[in-house]
Amino acid sequence: MSYLIRVGVGDFKIADSYSVDYIKSLTQEELNTIISPIDEGLSYMDSLAIEDQFLKTSKWGNHTIRKGYS
């Protein structure tokens, strides 16, 4: 095998993609019509509720461990 082509990630498929040259040719208004909201890109992931006391450390990617949980 000499190469691999990624055909999708999550809900995004290669058939729905745009070339860099095409994106560079768009006006800001046109660009705004093709940008997907972040929720669309994360829709396949489970949600997670974080208590306020752990929000700051979690936001920066730090591990948060609460007694009774692993």
C-alpha cells in the first residue's frame, strides 16, 4: 500500500468537502454559508456535564478526579 485517503471523520464526508483554492476564492459572505457550526462536527459524541468546581481545570485539559468515580 503506497497511500491512504481519509474519506470521512465523524459526520463529515469527503464528498462534502471543498478545496483550499475554492475556499480562498470565496467572499466572507459566501464563506459564512459553507461553514458548519461546531455542534454539527461533534454531534456523534456523547455529552458530558461538568460541575462548576471542575470546570476551570477541565477547560484546560487537566485531569479531574472525584472520589467514587474513575
